[in-house]
Amino acid sequence: MRNQRAKVQQGNECTSSRQFLTMDGLDEVAICTLKAANIGEDILPTLTRDDIRDLFPGPEHFLRRKAIWLIVHKEEQEHTIPVEPQGSSADDEHNGSPKRDDPSTSKFLKLPSPEYVLFTDSELQHVRRAYFEQQRLGKEGEVTLSKELFCRLIRNTMTNMISIARASSDDYKYPTKHEVIAMAKRLVEYYPMIKDKSTGSSHEWDTVAKKLLKRLSNIRSPVKAKHPPSKRVRLNEVPSAAVASDYDADSSASTVHLSPPSRSSTPQQENDSIDEACMYITIYKKIHKYSICTDGPDNSLDSQKTQARHYRTLQEMYKAKKPNKAAVTHLLDLEFQSRRNFIDSNALKEQDRPTKILQAYPCFKELDHVMDELRRVIEPNNSQYTSEVKGRWENFYSKVQFYGVMKKVMKPPRTLNGVEHAIAVFTALPLLFPSGSAAPKKLVPISEALFHVLTPSEDPDTYIHRRVLSSPVLLIGEQNCIVVVGTTPVVTFEKDLLYEGPLYLLAYYYAFHLTYPKCIATLLSVLQTQVLGDVIHEQDATSSYKKAIHEWKMFVE
């Protein structure tokens, strides 16, 4: 670009003025941008797609880039793009037989704004021509689209749709579900080799539609409605998900017009959608019946619909083998207040609370999500909270070893490996920060309230059901470690992370709103203030806690 501009300036030094573009089809913004870049009608034909993208970056300039390119390269106008009809072959070209447009690949149709386009490039066109050549011989089944090309088709088609949707409206909008389905139908018509041939699908475009919707859900962000929603339940949009950090907001390939859906959904389909929405609202209210307030604006039907939609989306995500963690985290952020009201309610008995919470929110069987919930409870606006907590824990973990040696409850851990070292520290912690209450008689030693090392012949399930306490505990096996809450094994993690075990226990205490056992309440309160950075209530600041924290601060300072 710089060299081109320099050449133009050198070649026109004797000219006092330049003739700039005044072509029809370019708006004032495009003309002003070209003038500012000193680009006239003589240099415009030399611009590449990358040059145009540099001048007009971002999805909001998609239509301007397209208009400039098509004005310069008139042979690539959408309305003159040659589309080979189904059944044509190379022999037809040699014989000079006229081509006829196939109705199934018609490119011209009056479409309400925005007018979407279909993605195509040279490789896809090559496969398409090969399909029609084999179709003439009755062997079209031998031509398939590779996984790489299929993914490219889905990805760039959705990118084009989003770019056009944003460029055609001032609102931050996305394609609707009906528009995505219409695009899926057109893709199957234009690329017949991607038809869904499985017997379980009701339509030949089902697979393509699902892939497009999944792609859209991976790159869209939930946006609060600026206006009150209509009284009728709207389910014509795909579930909200996390924002994808990267996607190509432009396409350098050719485009073909997309026809809209031939007809709208039937009244029966709309009724089914409304019934489905009401069903999820009922399920959500049943699960959260103690968390919905009886007064205030949050009790409106619209709020319940929003909560039900988030909950339904979360449940649908966990039907997949690998749910999108970023999307789940975003939904948990949106639903945080309602979820905490449900978890903190007195209607849930503490012994039943873990089971009911895990049934409603299976995401808490993952350490990442339970640590995120800890962040939401203590410092919801601090995105670095988890890493800060782990840093404070490492500092505490290193100092408490010397504190244990000074208190003569630990020996210098010189010959121990990482796991043995962690076990020695965990054993000493309840002794370094003792509580005023004695441990239950069957709980010997007191560190059993914190962790238990399984012997090779010991059955974990038997031990879990024989425990005196129902509080979270770490089970250390030969291969890995398990966090158990009550009688429910919640999550398994590698023994290399055993030294972080107390953090995981505290996270489950917070996530499930559980009470500290009295025998280790002082220890957990110290960790709460010194590691988690959370304050404790005055009523929890017992004399044993005050003594323990005073001695610890004297040692540290």
C-alpha cells in the first residue's frame, strides 16, 4: 500500500488536483476514506482484498468492502456469478450445450433485510463440479466433502452471516434461528454432497443446521434486552453462550445469494415451543422455589423466563460430552444471585444440600467451576482472584512448615516427597490451629476431619458411609485423590495437586454453604482470613481463633 501510494504521488507531481471516485454505490464514508488515503480511480483497480480490508477493517464495514470490490471487479457481481446446474459436466461445456439454472440452486430471491450470502471458494466449487460429473454417471455417492472443507464452510458461512447482520443494523444483532435454518437448507441445495443421509434425521439439512447453530452459540454473547419482552415466549433464538475470542469477521471468497425460508413455522410448532418454555419454567421454579422472591421486579414472569432459559441452556450443555467451560462460566455468572438464594435457603437441610445442588448444577463436579463459585461469593469483580488465592496459599504453605517445626508438631521434612510432605503438613494443621471443641470420639486423629489416606485393602465407599462427619474431606488413594462431601464423591484430581487440597475443601464449603465442623473450625477460619482473604463474623471469632491468629501473626511478623 505505501509503495503504491508513493508511485502515484511521484507520477502526479505536476498535477495540482486528482480526480477521486464518485461512483454510484459508494456511500460518503467510503468516499471520504478513499480520499484520506489519497486513492483515486486510477489506483483503485490495483487494490487487493487485503488492501481494502486495511482501509475498512471490522465487520461493520463488510458491505463497504464488498461494494468497492464489486465496483472494480464487475465480473464478480453476485448477479452474474456462474452457478453450474446440477447434472452438468465437462462434456456439456465441450459440446457447447446451453446451461440451465436448476431451481434448487436459484440465487435470486427477494429477501427481507438483511440479505445473507452463501460462502463458496475454489476448492468447494471443485468438489461440487466433481459431484455433478459423478451424478451424471450415477456415482454421486462416491463424492464427499472432507471434514476440513465442511468445517471451513460452516465457519465462514456463519462469519458472513454475522458480519452482514451487524453491518445492516445499528443494533448488536445476530442471525435468528429461522435465518440459520434457511441458510442450512440453501447449503444443502447448493452442496448436495453434505446432505444428512442418516435414517434418524427428519430433514436432510438437520446436521448442517445443528453445526451452524453450534457455531453461532460458540461466538455469540448474551445481551440484555433493551425493551420489555413480548408477552409471548420467544424461542426463535439459539441459547446464549460464551464469546469466542477469535473468529474471521471477513471472507475473501465468492458469495451466492441465500434464499429465505419458504414458510414460517406452523402454529403447531409455535405452540410446542411455548409448551416447552413453560415446562422449563415449571422445572426451574420447582428447583428454585425457595429462591424466588415474593416481591420486587425480579418476581415478574419475564425474570422467571430469563432464569429458566439460563437454567435450560446450562442443562443442555451438560448433555454433551465436553461442555464449553467458558460458556458454562458465563451462564453461572448470569444466574449467580438466584442460585445463591436457592443454595442459602433454610429449606435445604445441610445433609441433603450437596446432593440436591449437584443434581441441579452438575458443573460443580469440576474444580474449575467450584473455584469460580468461590470467587463469585467473595470477590465477584476480581477476575484474578483464583490465582491470587493460590499464591497466598503457597506462601502460607511454605511458612506453616517452619511454624510446625517451631511448635514441635512437625519434623523437618527433608526426605519426604511431595505427597508425603503434604500429608505431614495436613496432619499438623489442626494441631497448629486447635479449636476449643473436642473431636468426636470415633474421629482419631483429628486430621481425619480434613483428609484420610486409604490403605490398599480399604474400600473407599465403605469408609465414606462410616464417617462420623458429613463435611467435605479429602480421600488420598494410591493413584489419585477424591473430594467427598457427605457420602457423595464429587471430584477426582491428580496427587500432584494434593498440596492444594485444603483450597478445594474450602471452595466446597462456600459453594454448598456448609458449616465448619467445630473440631477444625479454628483452622478453617484461619485459612478463610489468611488465604481466601475473607472476613469472619464477630460471632465466629472465638477465643481459640483469636489466640491462634495472634500466635501466627507473631511468628510471621
